Amino acid sequence: MESNVKSSRIGGFHKLGIPQRVAAVAGFAGLDEAEQSHLLNTGNLPSATADRLIENFIGTMNIPMGIATNMKIDGRDRLIPMATEESSVVAAVCNAARQCYDSGGFITSMSGSLMIAQIQLVDVSDPQHARIEILERKEQIRELCDACDPILVKLGGGFRDLEVRVIETRGGVMVITHLVVDTRDAMGANAVNTMAEKIAPMIAAWTNGRTSLRILSNLADRRLARARCVWRTADIGGEAVRDAMLAAYHFADADPYRAATHNKGIMNGIDAVVLATGNDTRAVEAGAHAYAARKGHYGSLTSWEITASGDLAGVIEVPMAVGLIGGATKLHPTAKSALKILDVRSADELARIIAAVGLAQNFSAMKALATTGIQKGHMALHSQNIAMMAGAVGEEIDTLASLLVDKGTVRLDVAEAELKRLRAH
Ligand code: MEV
């Protein structure tokens, strides 16, 4: 009798052609012809490119990309591509930007483009001594690091500093070396990881210890993107709105339960631009949340105050490890178009724009939450999704969506019943 236990042990899966991989998965999961050909339709990302980006590739997952309008950053108007599956995210940025456009928009800056690679040293009997021994070799380490990436050095980047920390852990004392490297227009993971792997054996030899992990830190706190903006109280609905928004910020900065959601909203905007430009959303997320917790408690990535003239001033400061070269930024055709729309010349410029988007997103979320609540705006778009899920097509989508909003119940069961009624007429 044939066993119906399915096995995930598919030897040589990666060696199969893409259609054969899809067929193997279809056999496992019972995908029909239509589902298989859907997977094989990779849209505007050629399958040959996608197959080189990841392993065991079988299809693409398309996410809508929209444009945030109204953004004025450092005196220059920008159109900002945002890739997100969530409704209201693009609209939120457009709205926030419209309300500060006439008062000057966003001003941005950057702390630098330094990334840190960590080398973990364990089994050292004299960690303080080891620390100084490593620090003494700074110039030697500089030469070795720079020799790993002559192109980076030619472009003005390369090794910048050496830090060595002695930390107490559950497993004993460790000596952690930081290579601080200017990675210019690259996100920098490859560059700094190569350097860390090169230096590690020498650190082990100099100290008689044992090196283990050699990897960049995503807490990119030497690569902080900053943006600030003042919204005139008259442009945002008056003092009551301003004060309610300020109280929303105070709530977030004091309470991690609220801060997580507050920062999630900021990351809605940030991730959408990071993704549209083919950058690493997880690296940026990890850096942002670690930075938000740097004071020992998890707080807000933004801060808000009232200016002397009574207006609402917002600032954001967030690690932003993004690049213009390497990985999907150069290979994904949509990322290439997104970068062209943004018209950025450096990773620094891109990082600063992304910070401004995060601030704009936070403004809109706080304003909506402190006034009408977010459901009203959300429901308008959400109702369209629900209408489509209920099976509405063409003009039915808008008709059914408005009907659901008017009724105040945007639910699938209600949508299905209403669609039946519409079609019966
Ligand atoms: C929803 O994706 C994001 C918000 O929850 C952010 C916030 O609460 O500040 C609206």
C-alpha cells in the first residue's frame, strides 16, 4: 500500500529547473494547473534573476508599490515609491507631507555611513590584557581591513576605528572587537563580514583566545538618519489636535506596549521605501528596535515638542543601513525604477529620505489616533479588499465597498450577503 505520509526530503531540489520545482511542490501540496502556472508567472521580475537572488526559487510574491506625493525634503520635491500590502500607509505619508509642504517640509541629516563588525573572543584568561593587546594593533588591523576591499577604499570608505569591549555573559567573560568601517554607498554587510573573518584568526593568535562569531551588528548606531519637521498648528486642525498628538507621543515614550505600535507605524513607512528600493527590511527593522531600546527601556523612535511659536515639531533619529549597490538594489528591475524615481545619488541621501517618510507616517498615525481614530480611514480601503474577497468585480467593488462603509460593518459575511442582494436586483 502506498504511504500517504508526504516527505519534505526532496533531494537535489535546488538542482531542478524552475518548472520541475513547481511540479514537485504541486505534487506535495496538490496544486492544480492554474495554481502552478500562477506561480510560474513571475511578473516584472524575470525568473532567471529571481533564481539567482534566493535558493529553491519557485515564484514571486508581488506587493503593490505606490507613490507618496507632496514630499518636500531639504527644499526639494520628491516622489517616493513605497511597497506595502497595507492600506492607508501611502495615504498617511501623502497627508502628513501635504500639511507641512507650505511651511517648508522636512530637513534631514545623517551621522555617517559607518557599520560595525563584531568579532567574539572567548576562553581568554586575561581579558583586560587581551583588550589592550588588540587595541595596540589598530594600524595593522586598518591595513588588513582596507586590503580586503580596495574598491571601497578608492571610493572614500574603509576602516575607520577599532573598539574593544570586555563583556560579562552567562558563559563567562568575552572580549568583543568592533571594526568600525565606512561602507559608503553599500549597505556594507559583505564588506564588514569579510574584514571580520580576515582579522579574527589574528586576534585569536595575539591573545591566545578562541574567536567564534564574526558578523556585522545590525545596531547601526553610527549610521543614524535624522529628519525634523514643524507642522503649523493652524495647518493641522488647531491646538486641541496638537496637544492630543503630543499626549500620544508621551504615552508611547513612557509605555513599551504603546511604543511597539507607535514604532510599528513608523516602520510601516520606513520598510515600504526600504523594500521598494530592494534593501534589507529586516536589517533596518532590527536596527530600529534595538536603537529604540538603547536607554534600557523600549521607547519612541520619534520625539515631539511644541515650538516657541506654538507649532508641533517632530524629529526622528533611526539607524538606516541601506545601500545603492549590491543585492537586489542593482538586480531587481522594480528596485532600479524606484531608485530612479527617487533620483538619489548616495545611500546617505536615500537613508535621509526614508527617515523623513518614517516621521511623516508617525505624524499621520498620531493625528488619526488622537482625533477620529484610524478605523474611519482604514475602513474605506479595507472595505474594498473585503468587497473583492466577497467576489465583487469591476464596478461592484466600489458600490459594495461604500455600502459596507455606510452600514458601518465591514465584514466578509455582510459583504457576501450584500453582493448577493446587489446581483439579485
Ligand atoms: C497600523 O499599521 C499602524 C498604527 O497602529 C500605528 C500607531 O498606532 O501609531 C496606526
